[in-house]
Amino acid sequence: MVPLSHYLILSAALFAIGMFGALTRRNAIGILMALELMFNAVNLNFVAFSRYLPQTMLQGQIFAIFVITVAAAEAAVGLAIVLGLYRNFKSVNVDEINLMKG
């Protein structure tokens, strides 16, 4: 049986990689992928805690389902925004898009 600390270390590593990707990427699609990686790290935490904490209800799995639902909605809205930006600016690099200037 794998201890809880292994899951938490893996989840922290996934979250750190996602945070690094979200902060350093210039491409909007890469930023969305990094956000999905952070959502998956949170899901791993929820399911691991649900497995190892003594509870009769499935709160961790239920929260994970909610996070998956929110991540799917975020991906759909995010990709729609990226497509709209690409139509207007012919680029998906976030540093080239300057809507607030001039």
C-alpha cells in the first residue's frame, strides 16, 4: 500500500510544474494546459485524502467530480477566447495582445 505522503509529493510536484508553466508560457494554449495540470494535481489530493481519511461518504471523489466539471468548462471557455483572439490578432501569444492600449 502506497502511503499518503507519496501522493502528496506527486501532487505538489504536478502543481509546481503547472504553476511554472502558467507563469512562464507566452502561448495562451500552453497556459490553459498548465492550468489543467494544476487542476489534476488538486484532484489527486482530493482523491488521496478521501482514500486515506476514515469517512463513510465519498467527499473526495465528489469534489474531484466538481473540479473535473469546472476544468471542462474552463477549457471550453478558454479555447473559445483563444479562438476569438486568434481571429482578431492572428496570434495566440499573450504578450502580443494589447487590448487596453490606445
